[in-house]
Amino acid sequence: MSDTFKYYAFISYNAKDTAWGKRLQKKLEHFKLPATLCSEHGWKRKPIRPVFFAPTDIQPGGLSNELRERLKASHHLIVICSPNSAKSEWVGKEIEFFHSLGRTNNIHLFIVDGTPHSGNPETECFNPVIDRLGLPEILGANIHEKIYRWPKLNKERAYVQLISKLLGVEFDAIWQRHKRALTRKVVAWTLGGVAVICALVAVWRANQPEDIVIRLDEASVHNDQLPPLKDAIITMTLKNETKTDTIVSLDNSLTFTNIPHRYLKAPAHFTVTCRNFIETDTTLQLTKHTLLEVHRDPKIYGEVHFILYDPNTEDVIPNSRLEIDGHETYSDENGQVSLFIPLEQQKKAYSVTATFPLESSTVVMPCGSSDVISKKQE
């Protein structure tokens, strides 16, 4: 741009198209050209500035002396073309005055609505001054020209058409680079949109309620002759939330409802409390079907205690040898007998052979009891 011009361009518009005027001013002043092109022509990366737009620089009104001075100080005139500006007296005056300055070739049309040369006042977008002055055929940059299927791309193409005319360079010298940059942005926006959608879906999914089914498995040696598990109390803790319920037997399960999906595969703390079983205290990765192991308490089921005595004299029988299903033990000086039998060998009843100081007898002892075993006299 010559140093004699204060403004690179002057935007002429009708008040009803003010939004388009603001948008176009911002687009032109912030349009960044390729570095190679700027280097070739000695331009700045943003060469189209400043652009005069009345609402930001002067109060709207007639074609005053001040407005005439602005037109004189502008290298180019850009007319925002629409049925509104086609009917505007002031747009016509601005075009006519700029033409009188001898800069007809620097008049550029930017079509935002309507149809050029339609002949219909409702759709015509060119101000009649253009024909009356006999201006050379001007092809305006039209944002609605359907070159591409994507409207945004057609609008950007119109901007670049106008910019290439303002700078006096080939359209493709700017457009091909700009289109590639737009494509990259579209891809980035699309991926960003997909990422946002995925994040929203993930948040939604993480908060969906799940039902967690808990079952128990006896991990100790299974023995059908022992009393079954009954009424085990299960407590589950997830961060600051605790739930408690009861499993009636090993054949049953319990369900904790409304557990947020985000807790699946997260650490969960469980405790299992049940009579005659060792308390379970463990942390597991939570799954929809969680299996907890329980162990019988061998001290309860495996330890046998009783007193050996003579029913005739009601005296205890000390220091006598006993054999309970092959397990050997002795009564102490007080006649007390203690024996530990592994879980897998336990029964509901045992065969007991006792060797007393004078004779031997066979008795039957119930499992896990503290019965008194007496000497039988023959």
C-alpha cells in the first residue's frame, strides 16, 4: 500500500448489514498470509490493515466532509452487497465519490445476500450506481457461491477472493495454502469434538449404576459332615461409602445395588463375619461378580476336649491312653483329654478306644464336643 493512503480499505455498507461489516473488517485485518508470499512481496504477515469501518471510527450519517476525507485516504473501497445496500442512497454516494477519485479499479464487491443483476428489487444486490456510472464488469466475491459442499469453505473462498484482489496476486497463491490450513483445522475440530463426546460418554458411563453380586466360597477343606455356613455378614467399603448385608448360606448370594460404574476394577475393601469361621478382611478389585473366600476356624472345629472318669466312683481317670480314630492321646492327671483333629478328618461321631489301668473299653464320642467319657465296667 502506498504511504499516501491512511487506510488500506474503506468498507461501504447499509446499517442492516452492520454485523457483516464488523466481521469483514476483523477478517481482513487479522488475515495472516503465508511467510513465503510475504517475503516475496515484502509484506507484513498481516498486510491488510487498517480497514476503515464507520461504527468504529466515525458516527454514521450523511456523506459529510469528514467521510469524504476518509474515502480519499483509503486505497480500496469494499462494498458489502445485499438487497439492503442496493437500496441505500449513502452506499451509492460512497461508490460515486470513490469513482470520482479515479480509483474505479480499486472498487471491490463482497456479496453477502441477494443475486447480482437479478432485476428484482427484492433480490438485487448491486447498487444501481454501478450501472449508471458505467463501471467495468465487476465480479463480486460471493459467500453463497456453491463450489464446495461445506458452506464454511465457500465463505472462506469468498474472503480469499477479495483478499487476492486487494493484494493484486493470483487467487491460488493464497487459496491452496489457506484451504489446507482450513482442512487441518476441521480435522482438529472434529477430533476435538469426538474427544469431547467421548469424554462426556465416559463421564455418563462412569456414573451409571451397577449391581454387584457377592458370593462366598469355602476355601478351607470342605467336609460335608461339618455344620454349614449360616448368616455371614458382608461389609463392602468403596472410598467413603460402606454397604452391609447378609448371605444366608454358601448356596445364596447378595446384591449391592446402585454402585457407580466408575468403581468397577477399583480397589474395594471387604469383611466377612460369620459364627465359627475366621473373619475375612481383604481388598479386591471390584467386579460385577465378586467371589470372597471364607475359612472355618480350626480352633472351633478341630479341638476336642473332654474328661475321662469312672462313673461308679465318680473319680477322674488320669494318665490313661486313648485312641480316637487312629489319633493317640492321653488323659492328664486331672482326667482331661485334649486333641486336635484336622478339618478333613473330622466326623459327626468318633470311635474311641481307651486303655485304662485295669482294662480297655470302646466308647463313641460326638464331633467337636466336650463330653465326659466314662470307663465301662464289665
